[in-house]
Amino acid sequence: MNEDKEKIISEAVEKALQGEMDAINNIEDRVTRSKAKAALVKAKRAKAVNDEDSIKEDDTSESKVEEKINFNQTVCQKISEKFPESIDAEQNDDWIQVKPENWLKIAKWLKSDEKLYFDSLQCNTGIDLGEGVLESRYNLHSMKHLHKVEIRIKISAEKPDIPSVEQVWRVADWFERETYDMFGINFIGHRDLRRILLPDDWEGWPLRKDYEEQETYHGIVVPKVKEGWE
Amino acid sequence: MGVVHGQEMVLNIGPQHPATHGVLRLQVKTDGEIISEITPYMGYLHRCFEKHCENVTYEQVIPFTDRCDYLASMTMNFGYVVAMEQLMEIKVNDRVEYIRVIMAELQRIASHLLGIGAFGLDLGAFTPFLHMLRDRERILDIFEMTCGARLLYNYMWVGGLSHDLPTGFVEATLNFLDYFEPKVDEFENLLGHNKIFVERTADIGTMPAEVAISYGVTGPNLRGSGVKWDLRKDDPYSIYDRFDFNVPVGKGMKGTVGDCWDRFYVRIQEIRESVKIVRQAIDQLPKDGDVHQAMPKKIRPPKGSIYRRTESPRGDLGYYIESDGSDTPYRLKMRSPAFTALSVLNEIGAGWLMSDVLGILGSLDIVLGEIDR
Amino acid sequence: MTVDFLFDFLSELFADLVGSGPVLIISMLIPCLMLFGFITIYALIVIYAELKISSFIQDKVGPMGQGVGLHAGKWGLLQPIADALKLLLKEDIIPSRADKPLFILAPFMIFIGAFISFVALPFGESIIIADLNIGLFYILGVGSIAVLSLILAGWSSNNKWSLYGGMRSAAQIVSYEIPAGLSLIVVIMLAGTLNMQDIIRYQAGGIFSWIFFDNPFVPIAFVVYFISAIAETNRTPFDLPESESELVAGFATEYSGMRYAFFFLSEYANMFVVSAVAAACFLGGWHSPISGFMDSPAWGVFWMISKTFFLIFIMIWLRWTLPRLRVDQLMNVCWKVFLPVALINIFGVAIWTVIFNQ
């Protein structure tokens, strides 16, 4: 009996690790069910200790994660070799934190270097991290080598200046205008920095966390409290 | 805009105009009929999508994504759901994956039909538009059978789908595909090989590959310029690696590589490829599986961020999601493909005649809802 | 014929009462009023035909309901009347910065231009309002009044889009009159006269004595004339001046209500005129295809109108099938293709006639 129960418990735990909680919930005997749940917690803890992805157990994803980690670190190292004092934070697995001053030169180098060849800027996101810190994040991608990297630049909300990279990747022209429109980040060297989605005479930077709508816009009252709108 | 010289005239196309695919204002500087500069002004349809998303839960974001590109809602949902599932490390079962692929490919066919039809309409061909809309109605009927909505579906949820397939879905879809496949040849002949259409679109609005990549143009617009880049093959998500399909690329059949005709032709070929994919998916569709199985009770992703791209009918749709561990997103940015496609209009449109510029705008197949969000 | 006939008839009755001046005026007025009535009825018919034909081509249903007897049916016959009523009842808006006298004048001028060319059209053996000696030449000449009025309309609207439309259409119509005229020279050469009724009488006999079959070069002339005629009436594929998707409504953007209706009424009237000229000159006019069969004066009206309607049907068919040509391609086709072809045609016809001595 016990062996059967052990088998049931181990099967149920296996299934639950893949996300199917029904296997455990369907066990009728209360004692067995609670034992299965305990075993599940233990198994999850064991996996977390192992420092690996919890879903895919096959080798390709492992090596991909390792490759990605290595690649990110490699790019980080290359940047800090070529442009000393440009990296803002310690080496990271997912992104590279760069200081704003040398950004234009770094961008030009990232695009033209043969081994890296990041010839397309996929997305530029602005983000308000709270406490007066803004960040601009760039997702770069290489169509030749099929690798990608994310670069983040932190600036303060009082003086949000980042060099513009619109000469390097032409797509940054409109992306930076949108980030300027929403966050107020000033891109130095941009040839035509003006609002893109909002009207030119709108006041304020909407996507900042401390944004307050203006009272009226050309005589139209901007509603603040939305009572009864549910 | 700077100084306007003696002969030049500054004209506004839009915001109310039959040919601008939405509410878009193009300010053009013209010298006689030749256009020297185009400046798009957008934002008429801005609905503060990104700010809204910071105040609603992750599930409640999905109807908002529908309304961004209202002509391809399924793929909008798909992109968001793929990004979220990668962030939360959820794996869905096969049935859900296959259904998602079927829906996304049917949506791609519907969106391309409308895009090509509107392109023909801009050039004065009134009839193909109506024929294509008639066939698109059948696809919308299939969608209505599944989830009750014709245009804005809210169908793909994080971890599953909102409804399972109804009975009769497989037959209806196969009937539609059998009816539809010869029609694609008819459309190609009626519009594509028509001498007047070819004269209006070949060698017009040529977009070289480097310009396209630099301006971030993706999707059929990029493939029309000869670059073989399709996210379903080059950066696969979901189960697209199980299907056998080609990626059509513009070859300059009627003019130079990257002209309006090539972009049109790539879309027609993509319709054929999507039909193939749907047939294969229906063949391989698993009979059982619960579509609500992997849906978490409460969506609370771990702290972190992700940027994930999927292939929408207009190009690379990217979602950048930053989560702070609560149940509302901290920052959600949607990288819309039509936004970058519109930015290249000045580059490829300047120097052509007025009628050509409207043709080029039509060949880029933009949707203002996605650009303005 | 008709005016002269009426004048003689009425002056017998009334000459001693009122003098021949008023009798002349009345005998001119009555046919014109009848003609105006004819044009109105024709406009209603052709609008309905266009809606129904376009819906067959586009796989739509077209106007339905409003059937005869006003119950729902498949016919929708009251649709054109409803359209006309709607246009009559619309508010008449004149933009404040528009040039008012010219703005008001333009639709009248274009309608006058279309109307007075009806006067020389032969409807039957002796049914023609004014049997001018230079009938064909008169029709071609009077049709150019349309150009002036289109430019007036575009300019006086004080709208850059209308200006574009007006300029384009002026260029287009003026250019396409040349191949049209040159193709008609072929007809004049063969028939030997400019008089419309004489041209038709020249084609007496069955179908093979029509000018169309006279000479292998004449079909080319017919095709050139027909396509130039489509260009002159601003129909697709040459409808750039009023292209919906580009210029909203081109030169007629600022017009509303009945003024707008005048523009489009005159477009349909022009279609009738050019089709009637083509039918009369190339396709035998009021002769029937089989001589002797249905060939009396009353049947003449039937043949003339059915040939004209057949050509109008082809024009409508082309509108819904083909996309639009761009301005420079339009000009290209006219000056680089049609003009040389028409000129060479004239020589071809002349040489053929001399050789075969017909």
C-alpha cells in the first residue's frame, strides 16, 4: 500500500512541477494529498537551489541561457574595455547599464563593429523608476548574427539629458520623440525634438509617475476625478 | 517646416480624408504636383493605452491591446500573451498552442485582405476591395462562431484561451479554405497583373533594404525589399517551428526590388502561406486538452522585465513589460510596427507625385490605432 | 427638322395672331423643354443603371426595397428619385471666402455646355432639333465649354484641392479633344459631310455598310475615339479630377446640394452625347443592322437609343473594373500614343480609299 501511495505521490508531484495542479488536487485521500503537497514544496525548493530554469529541462535552453549570460557579459566587457568608465552598474545577466555621457560613441561602435553589428534598434522604452530617476532602455538586435542586448541609461528627472542616437539608427528619430513626449527626457543632438502623439502645446510629461493633468486645455476642462465612471 | 519658397504650396492631406487609413494628417510641401517633403502629424487617436495599463490588472490589459490594431486583434493578443507567458514561465498545452496559431493565421489572412483592398481603393480600383471584404466576412463569421465577436476578440488569455473551439469549427474552416484558395489567384489576376495597376505601383516608392532596416521597418514592408526576415522562423515563438511554410520575399518582378508592387505581392503570397499553415494546424490539432488548464488564478509575475516580439500582419510587434511583483504592470510599452512604417514615408515618398504618395501610403498598410495607441 | 417643322406648323395657325417672332420662339422652346425632360428621365435611368450594374460587378445587392408600389422588393426603382430629392433639399453652402459670382456661374456653364450639344444629336430620321450643316463640328466645339467651367469651379472654391482638380481636368479634357477630333476626321472623310443626318444616311443598308466596317483602319479610329471620349467625360480610368480617394471630390469639393447635382448631371449628359456621336458616326445611327427589318422612322429612335445605351453600358463597366491612371501617364497615353495613332489612321484610311476606290 505504501509503495502505491509513494508512486501516486511522486507521479502527482512530477505533474505538478510541470504546472498541472489537478494531479495533486484529485487525490482523494486527504493524508496522501497533504503528503503530496509537502513533497511538492520540497521539490520546488530543491530546484530553486539548483540555479536553473524551472520549466525546460532540455539541454538547448540551458545552453541558450548560458550563452545569453555569457553574451551579455561579453558585450559588457567589450564596452568597458573600449570606453572605460561607461558602465554604470556591475555586470548583469540581462542588461547593460551605461552612463549617458559616451552613449553616442558607444552606439556608433555597437553598430559598426563586425563581431557585434547591432544594426537594428528594436525598441526604446522610457520608464520612471520613482524618486526622481528616469531611465531609457534600448533593445538592440543584430540581423546578421541574430543576437540581442538591452542597454539601460539612468538619468535624474531634474536634468534628463541623453545623447540622441537618431543618426545611428534612423528609427530612433521617432522613438526618441515619443520618449520625450511621454517622459520629458531631453535627447541632445536630436534634429527635430518635438512632441509626437500629444499636441504641441500640451503641458507635462504624462507617463511619469508624478504626473498631474493640467486644469484646462484651450478652454476644455480636463477631468481629474472620475466618479461614477465605473 | 521652415521657409516656403515661391513656387511651393503647403497642403494638408487629412485628418479627414478617405485615403489615410485612419485619422492622420500629412502636411506636404508641393511644387506643382511633385511633393518635396512630407511631415506626418499623428496623435488624433491617442487613447493613453500605456498609462491605462499601469492602472489595470494584467488580465484587463488584453481588451486594450485589441483596440490598438483593431484590424488584427488576435495577433495583438497573441503578442502580449506570449510575452507574459515567457515572463511568468508558464507552459500551455498543445491544444491551446494549435488553436492560437490557427486564429493568428486566419487573422493574418483577414488583415492582409483588407490591407490589399484598401490599397486598390486608393488607386481607384473599387471592385477588388469589395470582393476581398466579402471573403473577409467569412473569416469574421468563423471568429464570431468561436468567441462571439467580429472585430475585437479578447480571445487569448494568459495561460490559455477564453473559449474552446465550438463544434463545427473545423468543418467551417476547411470549407472556407477550400472556397478561398482559388480566390487568391483571382485577386492576383484582377488587381496584381492589371496593366494600369502595375504602371501605378511598379518602380514607385522603392525602399532599399538598408533604409528599411535602419528605419526599423519590419514585416511585409521589409520582406518586399528583399530581406528574408520573418519572426516566425528567425525568432520562433509558440509552435511555429512545427509547420512547413515559406517566407515570401520581394524580387522586383515588375520593377525594382522594394517598390509598391513587391509589397503588394508579398502580402498576396503571405495569404497563401497562411492558408497552408492553417491546414497543417487543423490536421495536427490535438483532440483533447483543456484550454483553461494553465491559467493562473491570479496573474502576479515575478519582478523583472521582458521584451518579446511576435509577427503581426504589419510587422514586428513588441511588448516591453516591466513588472514590480504586483498585479498591475509597472510599465507596458507596445512597439508597434506601423509606427516605424509611417516614419519611412518621408524618405521614400518625397520627390514623387501626389497620387503616388497616396499609393505609397497605401502600400505600407498602416493602422492609426496602432500608431497612436 | 423639328424646329423648322414646328415653325411651319404653328405659323399656319397663329401667324396672323401674334406675328412670326413669338411663333419662332415658341417653336424653339417646346423642343427644348422636351429635351430637358428627356435628359432628366435619362439621368434617372442611367443613375439607376450605374448603381445596379456596379453592384452586380462588385457582388453587392445595390438599391433594394423602394420597389414599385413602395413595398420591399428586389428592384429599388425609386432610388434615383430619392437621390434627386435629397440633393434638392440639401442646404446650399457657399464658402465665405469663395469667389461668389464665379462659384455660382460654374455649374450653370457646365450644364449649358452639355445641354446645347444635345440640340444637334439625331434621334431618328427626321427627329433632330436643329439639323445643322456643320452638326458634328458644332458638337465638338460646344463640348469644350466644360473646360472653362471646370477651371472656374476649381478656382472659385478657394480650396487648394479643388484647384488641383480643376487644373488637372482642364489639362485632360483639352488634350483628349485632339485624338477625338482626329478620329472623327476619318468619318468625315468617308461620309464627305459634316451634317449628322447625312452621315447616317451614308450608312444605309445592313450592318456591313456601317462606317465601322468600311475600312480596316476605322475600328482603330473607333477605339481611339471611344477612349478619348471616356477621358473627356472624366470617367474612370481617367477620373483624376474627381478622384474620390485622393482629392475627396476634386473640383466639386466645396459644392453641395443642387449645384453638386449639376456637375454630375452634366457628366452623365456628356456621356450620352459622346456615345450618341459614336453610335451615329461609326455604328449606323438610326439604321437597323438588318436592312428592312424594324427599319421605320419610329424604330429608328429605338435603334439609336439602344446603340447609345450599349456604349454607355461599356463605360459603366470600365469604371468599376479598372484602377485609375495617374496624371502624367494619362498625358503620356494621349500625346505619345493616341495622337500618332490617330494621325497615321487618317493616312491609312485615305490611302485605302484611294486604292480600293470606294
